[in-house]
Amino acid sequence: MWINIAAGSHRTGARGRVIELDRVHRMDAFEGLSRLPDESVDLVLTDPPYNIASAGRTTIVRGQIMSTQKAWGSWDSLDAAAYDAMIQRLVAECYRVLKPGGSFYMFSAREQNGVFIRYAEQCGFSYRNQLAIVKTTPLPSMAKKNWRSAFELCLYVVKGTDSRPGMPGTFNFVSQKELVNVYYHPSCAKVTRHPTEKPFEMMKRIVRVSSNPGDLVLDPFMGSGTTAAACVETGRRFVGFETNPEYIKMANGRILAGRKAA
Ligand SMILES: C[S@@+](CC[C@H](N)C(=O)[O-])C[C@H]1O[C@@H](n2cnc3c(N)ncnc32)[C@H](O)[C@@H]1O
């Protein structure tokens, strides 16, 4: 198995397949992951489907109230057992491709977060923290029978054990102010039409803190390419996968704009 980052490609000797870096590939996440060699990635930053879309759960898209199932499409509503198996497989694959000491950040629905931290620990990751996005302009409670939902969580774990000298591998402590694990964000501040676009500044901060310029960052569920855009702006290499061609177009637009601005 060999790796050739300088030439812009990865190759696994086992199957002889090449994967180009600095691109969002139209590919299933697990197909893409299978092409990456062991211990070849410095940071995984990903936002997989939360599996919370349903006919009865509403959201607002460009001023219109609609079900999350209609707004987000079929990618966010899998059978519960299939979803659980998918996340376990994702965590295990990310562990395999990360270098020792590499960081793994994964957003997930609040109700699942604790379970997913346990899956990560079972693989050999060490729990470090959780980051919260606090929405300063949350959606109203439509039925007025529950609290308004105003935060999302992202788990942060590191490959290897806490007792190992030098753990975690990369942690660039920027400042006390910037390293608080809560990020305030107005829900309306989006740059694309992707229904679940993540805050760019927060993603950029994670990339800066947990990787170094020239490092390779992986996002197997790129969506509108927020992770890729953050990498372009901070001088990291990236590789990512996404199945929806409309979202890939959005990602490519952001990557191109970032490269032009650099
Ligand atoms: C939560 S969204 C990611 C949003 C992204 N963080 C952003 O800022 O735009 C998850 C994405 O995963 C994609 N997706 C779902 N299943 C996939 C799969 N098996 N392989 C690759 N992408 C997939 C969906 O199309 C969706 O765009």
C-alpha cells in the first residue's frame, strides 16, 4: 500500500484504485473510504445524516413551513437499525484511515451523541469533548408543545489512548476566547441552499485547531462543501464524498471561489 500526496492522488496497493485529492467525489461515502489507505488522514471532520427527517417534523425553507422529509429528501430517513450500523461502520472506517493521534469530529442528532461516543471509544478513540452550535435565531415551536430546538452537538475524539505521550496529535490552541466549546450562530446565515449547511467559521476553526497547513482533511459526507471550503481557505488538503450532484455543484462553486480568493 502506498500513498502519493504530492502527486495529488492516493492509491491503495490492495485494489490498485486511485483517489484524487482536493476534490469532492460523486461517490458513496463507504466506497470512497475503502479507497483510502490506513493511517493516511490527519483530521476527519464530518456531518453525516442525522436520520431525523420525518413527515411529522417541520422546518422552514425560504420562508415556507414544510416537513423535514420533503425539505431534506430521502438521505436523512433510514431505518433505525440500518442507520446505527452505518454510523458504527463510519466510525470504524474513520479510525482505520486516521493517523495515530488524529482527530475525529462528527456532528449528530443530540439524542444519538452519547451512543456514538461509546462506539468511538470501542474502536480505540479517546473522548476529548463535545462542541455545541447554539442557534441564535432558532425555528419557532410550531405546535407549541415542546421547547424550541436551539443547539446541535459535535463529538470530538482522538485516535489512540489519552495516556500516550503527545496526545492529542495536533491541537493548536488559538486563544481562550476562541477555544470555548460553544459556537453562537444565526440559523439564517447560510451561503448555499443545502438544507443542513454547517457554519463556515466554526468548521474553519476546527480545521485550524486540529490540523496543520498541508495536512489532509477528510469529510465523507460533504454536502455543500463547507469542510472543503474551510480547507481551501486555511491551506489544508482535503478529500470528500457526496452522492447528490446538486450538492456537489454547490461544493465546487465554493471551492473555486475560495481558490480565486486565495
Ligand atoms: C448533513 S449533510 C452535510 C452537510 C454539510 N456539512 C454542509 O455544510 O453542507 C449530509 C450529506 O450527506 C450526503 N449523503 C447521504 N448519504 C450519503 C452516502 N452514503 N455517501 C455520501 N454522501 C451521502 C447527503 O446528500 C447530504 O448532503
